[in-house]
Amino acid sequence: MKMDLILHPGHGKCGSSSVQKFLYDNRAVLQDAGVAVPDRFLHFRFEKKCDFSVQQPAISYLSKLANQGKSSLLEKRLETAIENAEQSGIHFCY
């Protein structure tokens, strides 16, 4: 299965939060269509740490990393997600 990785952080006041909420609210339907939507800490369904018990999209986590200047943590999280996807038979196209 080929999967594209799309990050949609958006800018303030441009409607990106509405788009992200829609994606998050429809993650089960999107998963069936081959689109993986992460939990609030950018963990995906194919990862053991994935937890959708808290209904919150990843935007807060992304904002926190950006505001604290911790882009290396985001890079590491994405690298780990890609490794876990490949181990689960899911291919990320990046």
C-alpha cells in the first residue's frame, strides 16, 4: 500500500483548524480510503502508542513543538512513524 504523508499545519486565521478537525473527525472513513490521520501526538493506527481516547487533533502538539523550537523532535517522530509504517507493510511516499 502506498501512502502519501501530508502535513497540514496551517497558519492562524486561515481555516486550517476547521480542515484538521474535519480530517480528525472522519479518520475512520479516511483510514478505509488509505489515508492515515494521527492521534494528538502524531501516532498512527499502525503504531502501538496510538491513542484516540482523547478527542484532540495533533495541531496542539505541532504548535507546542514549533513554539518551543523543537523541530528535531518532530523530525524524529516522523522518522519513527515511517519506520513503523514500513514494518506494518505501509509505504510512505515522501
